[in-house]
Amino acid sequence: MFETMNRKHWILFGALYLCGLFLSLNMNSKYKIYTYKSAMWADASGYYVYLPATFIYNWDLESMPKGMDVLTGNGFYYRSNTKVVFTKYTSGQCYLHLPFFLIAHAYCLLGGDVPNGFTQPYVDSLLWAGVFYLLAGFFFLYFVLVKYFSSKVSILTLVALFLCTNIYYYSIKHPGLSHIYSFFLLSSLLYLVQYFTPRKILYILPISALIVLIRPTNMTLPLMALLFGFALYGKGFLSKVQLKYFIAGGLLGLLFFMPQLLYWHSITGHWLMYSYENESFIYWNNPKILEVLFAPKNGFFTYAPIMVFAFLGFKFKPVVGWFSLSIIILFGFITYVHGSWHSPGFGCAYGGRAYIEFLPLFAFGLAAFIQYCIGRGKYVRIVSLIVGLCFAFYNIKFIYSYDDCWHNAVWNYKGIITIMEDKLPQ
């Protein structure tokens, strides 16, 4: 990105970062620490715990703050019988969050707060990181899209993604989960392939390793980046890869995995483990496809209806036709995977959160559809703008009204119909 960023871009990045940070800090200032509305709760604390455990407590269970696993929503566990700090989540996200953690830790060491890794400045560091990686991902994605679409279309596509999908929720309200980091990494990967030189393999392979380490089910993302390279350069793409850079990049990628392997070995005696224990893909022979896509509780299209138009946009074959088809096939595959998981709604979520990392690919279809609408004349543009604004209002209003989880309620169509029938006059 540095090679395509000029002074105006950096100024814009800084201004947008301050605006995004204001939105995030303002929204989260209402939420108390050690509650389910905190940015460091449940899954988020499970991803995060590697940092304080490594840099403050040296993985010594006795030194960790008592009861912090419960106070942060059991994203990680103190296992006193084996004297280990256990988290089922992998450590890839921590590499990206590390600079923000260190800033928060330095602030606390200088007297800003208790330097225990879990006070408010450390929670706020998740917000600083979330906004940063959202914008960095958007800038990378812009420089990819602008090769195929006008600057106006590319910007409108990014605005639509931000305002009309759950990426707003997971970058501004709850950025502690892995999704915004994966979004950033895939956007950067597409950018590196778009502007490929042999030396860039030094970045491509470590980034691919990080994508898998952050969320192992995202192993399809580096494959899609490889297909993107074939779409751009044809069969000659692999001939551009030089062996010395490939070996060096592969070794760098392997280095990211080593701490994770050492952690697993230290708590189990095995170099590899399935850390999710009793959680698995129990619906593999009866996937909950309709639930994943359309359920009131976290259905992908239910919460982001604008994405219907993204898939209509692939009709116009952005990049090349077979690459558009491969994205649609990927969407079908990951929908099957999500529908096979024991919790198709992915727990206390907002929309189909596991699709966020794939949005850079879906952006090609959305941009193609926006370009089509702009070219159809004044009235189509006006109607499209009104529809887009309605989607944005629907999404943002929902986010600011949402209590972060559905409590004590049946949140499905059958339950809604039952509630409505009960309220009808007898």
C-alpha cells in the first residue's frame, strides 16, 4: 500500500481514523468493563489472553489475576488441576494487536491504570486496533477495486460495506473478535497479488500463514488469492515466483506458527490439538443453510440484504468470468461449513459474522452492481441511492439498538409468528 499512497491518502487515513475512533470510543464508553457488553468479553478475551499471559505473567497461572477468566466471560479458563491457562482460540490475531497492547501497557506502567493486562486501557486498545485494521483493509481494497472500477464506484462500494453490513458492528462496537483482522489480511493479500513482484512473496506467505492461524477455517482465503493471481496473470503467474523469496517467505510464515505449537505442546504434550473439544460440525449431513442465510437470528442476508445485490453483480463478471464463478462456489462452500457447525448462528453475534473475512471478495460483485446502476440513467441512480440509504439506516439503527445477544427469547420465524398470534384479539 505504501507504494500507492500519497500525502493526501495519508491525511485522509488519519482523519478517518480519528472519526472512527471517536465513534468506537463513544459507543463503548457506555459499557462497563467485565460485562458482556465490553469489547473484551468471551471469544474476544480468548483471542486476547495470549498477550498478557506472555508479556506480563509468563504463563504462570498463580500470577494471573484471580477470577479474571470468569470476569471476562470465560473466553479462556484457569485450569487449576493442570495449572495452565487454557484458550481454545489460536494466537494469530495477537501479532496484529501487539503494538496496541504495548501502547496500553506502557500507559498503565506510567501510572495511567493498573498494569495487569485487563483494565480499561487494554480494553480500549482493542478499539484502537479495530478501527485501524478496518481502515487499512479498506485502503488496500480500494487500490484493488480501482483497477477495475472508477474511483467513485470503488468508494461507494466501501461506504456500502461499512454502513450496510455487520463490518460496522465488528470494527466499531465489538472489534475484539478475529473478523476485522481477517478482513484486513485478505484485503492486503489481494493487493499484493494485484501489484505482484517476485519480492512480494516475502509478504504473501507470512500473511497467508497469519490468516490460517487467526481462524483455521479461513484456509480457503489464500487459495482465493492464488486464483486471483491466475485471473490476472494467467498460467504464467507461478513462473513469477522466485525460489529464494518463496523459501524465505515460507520460513517467516512458519515462525508465526511456532509459538502456537509450543503452547499446545506445553498444555497437552502434543504439537497439534483440536482445541474446541466438544464443539464440532454436527450438522454436516443436514446443514442449516436457510438458517445461516435467512434466519432472524444472525442470518447473513437478513442483516445485510445489500449483499443480495453483490451476488447479482457477479453476473457482470468482474475481473474474469471464471473468477466470479469461483467466488460464488466459495460462498456455497463456506455456507455449507457454517451450516454444519453446532451453532449455525455463531452464538451472541450480529448477522453472519463468519462471512466478514470474505467481504473483500464479495466486494467485486457489489462494485459491479453499483457500476451497473450508475450507468442506467438518472432514475435508476436515484432509486438505487434511496434503497442504499434504507439499507444503511436499517443496519445502523439495528446496531445501536441491539443488546449484543438475544436473551430469553425464541428468535426465529416460528417464534415470531407465535408471539404475533398471541397478541391478536381472541
